[in-house]
Amino acid sequence: MHVSISVDSPGHLVSVAGPLSAATVAELRAALGAAADNGQGDLVLDLAGAEIVDASGLGVLVGAHRIAERHERRLVLRHVPQQIDRLLAASRLNRVLTVETAAG
């Protein structure tokens, strides 16, 4: 399994493609932590190519949300695939995490 992470706008926009599982989340956690440390305003995570494989994937999203809050920022999930959106709703994380709507 391989996850692809790109920092499209340092400190602001991170994109991820591939599985978010225990084997891959450490790299994403580090990238999001660095982005939170080095920017202002919303921290956007583009999930267009992402897939959640296990609970570690959800955990990294919650962790990134907490890191962003500590920096007085907001984690915003963009282009959330339907499978991940359903998981967020089922786990009620959609009440905690900010998901950008198509119009947003």
C-alpha cells in the first residue's frame, strides 16, 4: 500500500491519494502537522483520491483537526469521497470535522 501526499500550498493545502491505513498514516500526520505549524487560516485537506481502509485513517483526520485547533486554525476536508463521507456520518465525526460542500 502506498499513499501519495502533496503539499499544494505550503501551510494551507495538502492533497492525499491512496489508502489511509495504519501502514500509511504516519506520513500524512507529519505533513499535516508541518502544514499546521507553517500557515494561517484554514488548513485544507483535499481527499479526492483518498480511501479509508481502517480506523487509523479516521484517527489521522481527528488528530489533524486537534492540531489545527491548537494553532487556532480550522481543518477543512475538501473533495471528500462518498465512502469517506458515509464513514464520517456513521461515526458522527461529520459533527466535529468541517467538510467543504460542493458549493463551498
